[in-house]
Amino acid sequence: MSIRIEEKEKLFSLETAHTLYQMKADETGVLLHTWYGAKTDTDMSYRIRTVNRGFCGNPYEMQNRFDYSLDTLPQEYSTDGVGDFRPSAVQVSLENGSRSVDWRYAGYRLLKGKEKPEGMPGLRGNAETEGIEIRLEDSAGGLQAFLTYWLFEAQDVIVRSARIENRGTGTVRLKKAASVCVDFPYGKKEVIHFHGRHAMERMPERIAVPRGGRLAFESRRGMSSHQSNPFIILCDPDTTERQGNCWGFMLMYSGNHLEEVCEDQTGNVRVISGIHPEGFEWQLEPQESFRTPEAILSFSAEGMNALSRNYHRIIREEVIAPRWRNAKKPVLINSWEATYFDFNAEKLLRLARSAKELGMEMLVLDDGWFGRRDDDTTSLGDWVCNEAKLGCSLKELTEKIHEIGLRFGLWFEPEMISPESDLYRKHPDWAFTDPDRLPMIARRQLVLDMGRKEVQDYLFETISGVLKSARIEYVKWDFNRSIANCWSHALPEDRQGEAAHRFMLGTYSLLERLTEAFPEVMIEGCSGGGGRFDAGMLYYCPQIWCSDDTDAIERIEIQRGTSYGYPVCTMGSHVSACPNHQTFRTVPLETRGIVAQSGTFGYELNPEKLTDAEKETVKAQIRDFHRFESLIEGGDYYRLETEEDYTAWMSVSPEKDEALLSVAAIRVRANGLFPFVKLQGLDPEKTYCREDTGEKMTGAALMCGGVSFQQMMGDFPCTQVYLRAWNNE
Ligand code: DGJ
């Protein structure tokens, strides 16, 4: 049984394969967080000691216990305004003006059979998935909190969310509702967060949680953002890729989010993650409730690589739609960097023919095929093919592409509207704009108020119309600006705090309807590259364009950062032309191929411009990709440690009988060091044969002693080594 309940002690122990998550309601009904970490079968509340710390008040019923304070106890879902002065999980404004919430334990219910939350993405689970719902009550405020925990034993994952219900008689304004709050009593901690900007997403930074301080990682851009991914890792100071305790917190949400990490005066570290409270206010009438997005929690005592693999498994197995779980993805050619807005059918057919000759399998027609769009100033919202520009209909074009032997994909940016569009002329109030204020413009576009049903219906009808009009097997779903002026013309003034979350719910609802109506059409997520690379989008889009920076050397870092939380099979990655369009750097085609292969592989260039030798290299890359595809996309991924001039990563098959190592030189020196890499994840007992040299070595030697190479010379060289378990017979 993975959930143990000791009724008398009100002790709840939630076990996965290697972890224990534990909480306990104490004698006053406060739900204490007692443990999240390695498995034990002990009541871990013995670690909680109390002493009068001064200036820490006591709950009324404990007024004679000066040592007992909400300000110092580790809590499961923290209170507000009643004596815990640390960040709260929930903030409210009650009808009488009170802003206090004081949770007390009120009961539990065992759950079996997980379904995703209505209207939002969530882990899929099945009829056997077990969970528990704990009910907390704030009797004076008439509020109840239902904390839900689902256990994914094999992946060492616990999924948390909360539902806040108004059981009173007046209106409640919910100002903050975190998905998760976890207290870690005792022990210095560090945090890894993933910051960045456009074309430089998910750069890991590791920082110590300051004594008595508070760190906040956030997005208030209406999107999960390039700047701060909704995923953080908390770890012990001595934790490395290979060893040590680490805890992941991943919010399954694509909108505004906030992750708070703070250390209090007693050394307790609190992590809170959820929808960003700034700008958020949800009105709850009596009997109404608000459900938070799910948060995916995982713990590993074996370092960061092991934690990442827990996330890779859970995303592959429980987030991505079953239809796409183990599906082979087509090697595609995307028209964007090949033609930008400058194309017609003839040019696209030439592109398709040359791509087909090299072994590519799908042509994705990017931005510019609709309305009157020849640059980025017009037509978003007018999802009607520009036949005058193409010189034929979309149906005719796709038929010809299929005749050539390629499948076909098409770009959309559904949530946007150009002021210069028929849609805007007809429905200016469908865009988010403040009353009496000129809106912020970005890329000459505004954002649609996706919370409105009529907007969702319009998009469903027009996108469905396009998808039915021609043979389209793939959609690239873009999102190219942050949301400002988040004011809905459809909501009353006192409900404007709901607009940003309603936007996200509207987008999810549209994605839900489209994926149901067109289950065979694969949607690739995109937001100016990886501005919405999160578990929420992955629920609908099995892969996401990782970054608008297609420079292979930059991509190594971006994909490595992304790999902390997300599996390789979700990272859209293409070989692009050189000099690269973003950095103007020239990187060998071989290196570009190896880097793009460590994602969902494709091309973003004009094959007609390649030399004959380059064409042969591309053909070989595509053959190699197909050879290693299941190993790369379905294997266990490891970030490897190297000398500072090199970077390396590898994939190992689940049976540990094959592995693919990639090593790139970021800097080549005249008299440099030999690349030298200690492998991971192999079977120490097995003997492996190295394909390039024929050498045979045990897994133990490869992992302890490592693999060595001749020094690589030239600009940004990269090499790949395939290892196969070798059987004497
Ligand atoms: C941003 C995307 O990331 C690019 O790949 C491309 O689709 C452009 N938008 C098109 O506008």
C-alpha cells in the first residue's frame, strides 16, 4: 500500500518507489509537513522541536505554550494573517474585510483512479492511480481547502494541487492560491532555477537560499516565459549530477507563475509554487471553488541526473498524449529560415523536392501563408489562405507536396490578433486592451481575450476549416508576445483579476477541442522559440520548439538546461544554415547534425543551397538519426561532466545494451587537453564494444575510468561514439 494512514496519530505517509512524503495533523489540528525525502517507516515528526523564539505569537488555544507558534512550525499549506509571518500559500479578502486564513485539519478521503482536472492539463494517470485528498477548514472565514496528492510510484513523483471552496455566505476574493507549499525544517539548501531571455532560454543558475531571505522566480508576462521556467530544483549544498538530495517542483501551467523559496529564522526552507498572485483575484461566491494547476514533485537521493530522469519518465508516460508517446516523429524541413515570408507555391515545391531527395519527411509551412501577410505587421486572426501569394489553394499545394512524398505541416498563431486584420476591424473588443489607454504593441500585434467563448469558437471553426480543407498532418502553434493590458471587455470591472487565468483556461480549452477533433494532427508548441516550454503545453503538444536560437553551440547550452526538467523527445531542434542567422557563427554541418539529433530532429535551411558534399552529409545524418532514434528519444539521458573546453551528454537504452555518447568542443586550443569523459548509466558488469575503434571495455571501466579521444581540432568539432553490449559468443 503506497498510502499509509495512522488514524490515531493522524499521520499520512505517501510512498513512491524510493521516496516518502509525510504529514501529520497535530493536537490543534495544524497540518504539519514532517518529511519529503528518502524512504523511512518512521513518524518523522520527531524532528520537529519547538522553543520560544521570541516575537512568535501563539494560536489562541495554545496561548500558554510560548514555544508553539505557526511562525516556526513546518506546515503543509501555510496560513495567512494569523501568526505565520512567512510567505503564505493562500491570500484572501473576505466580505467583512478580513484577510486572514487559519487552516485546521478537517478530514481526508482516499482517491483511486486519476483523471485530469476539468478544463486544465494534468497528469493522465489511470484507474489504478492512488491518491489522497486532505481537507482543511478555516471555520471563521467559511473556507475549505482540499489538498490533493496523486502518487506515481514508479517515477517517484507526487502530484499536488489544491481546491479552495467558499462554504460561507458572503463573497470571497481569492488573491493567492498556491498549488504547492512544502517546508523543509533544518538544513541549508540551494536552489537551481532556469532563467533566460528570447533566444537564450532555460539557463540554469544555482544559488544558496539566503539566511532569513526570500528568492522569487516568476513570470508576469501571461506566459510561462523565456525569462523564468516554472520549474525549480532545491538541493543540499553537496548535491551534484551524480549524488545527493534534490527535490523538483514543476508547475503544470503556461501562464503567470511564482516560485518562492525562503529561509526563516529557524533555518526552515519553504517552497511555494503556483499561479502568480500579482494581478490575480478570483471572486468566489458561496459554494464556488477554485482549482489550482497541478504541480509535479519529485525527489532523488542520487543527484540531479536521476531527478531529471524522473521528470523525463513522468512527462513521457503521463503528460504526453498516448497517441504520440512512442510515435516516430517525421524528420521535417521548416520553411522559416529557408524563406521567411518570401515564398510562393513554386518555391515551396522546389524546397520540398530537394528536401525529399535528402530523406526529409515533412514540409512545415511557417508564418506568412494567410490573410495579406508578407511581413509581421498584419493579418493574425485572418486564418484564410492567401491564394494570390501562393498561386494556388492550400489543397492544391498540399496535394503536390504529398505527391512529392512529404507530409505537410502548417503554422498558426491562434491567440493573437493584428490590429491590421479583418478580424480586428470586426471585433476590436476581442483583443485585451485597457479602457481609455493606448495598448502596448509587440511585433505589431495584440492578444486575443481567450477567456471569451466566442473567441474560442471562432478560432475552433476557422482552424478546423483550414485543417479540413487540405491534408495537414502537423500544426506549429506559435505565441509571439507577452501579454500586457490584460483587460477583458467581457468581464465586469471587479473581475478583471480573473482575465489572465481565464486566458490560459481558454487556450487550454481550444487545444483540448482541436486535439479531440483532429487526433491525428500533431501540434508542436512554440512561443518565439521556447517561451512556453512547460508541462501544461506538453499535455497538448508532444514537442515544443526549443529556441529561436538555432546556432548549434548555443543550442548545446539551451538543450542542456532544458534537459533538467524535460525529455529530449520534447525538444524541437533543427539543423540550420551557416553562417547562423542569429549569431552569424559558422559551425560544421556534422556538429549541427549531432546537436539537432539530441532533440526532435529536423532542418531549417534551403537544401538547394547545399554543396554536393553537404547533401551527402545530410543524407547520412538522417540515416543516423533513424538508426539511433529510439535510443535517443526513448533512452535514459545523462548530462556528463567534462573538462571546461568540452561538453558531453549521452543516452542509454533502458536495457543498458546500447549507448550513444556525444562530445562537443566548445573551445579548441593549440595545445589542448584530450577530451575525457566518464560515462554513466551503463551496466558495470557488461562489456561494451566501441563502434569507432572496436575497443572493448566493461561498463565499470567506462564509468570509472571514462572514454578518451584524440584532441579535436578546427572550429567547434563534435564527435559521437556508439557503444553496444558485446557478447563473447
Ligand atoms: C517565432 C518562431 O519561434 C519561429 O520559428 C517562426 O515560426 C516565427 N515565429 C514566425 O513568425
